[in-house]
Amino acid sequence: MDINKSWMSIRNRLSTQFRSGAKALAERSKAFINDQVTAESEDEGDEIHDLMADIARVSGP
């Protein structure tokens, strides 16, 4: 998805177009960060699950 950067060259920072562009950038950035955090959390969960499985195998019944 391409990002419309035309709002960045607007000098009037109070204009509706500038504020809409800045808001869209902030929302896209927030979504990206949330996706990264979620992916990292899922990876860590898998590692913990694997570690617990290894401990269970070594400990035995």
C-alpha cells in the first residue's frame, strides 16, 4: 500500500489536509508497531512452550 505524502509539503499545519495526513501516518505507525509487538509475543510464547516441553521430557513421569 502506497502512502500519500503530499500532505508533508503543506505549510499550513492547521489545514484539514495536513492534519488528516498526519493522523493517517500516526494510525499506520501504530498498527505497524502493534503488529510487531504481537509477532514478538507469539514467538516468545512458542519458545516458552518448547522449553516447558523439554523440561517435561527430561523430568519424566
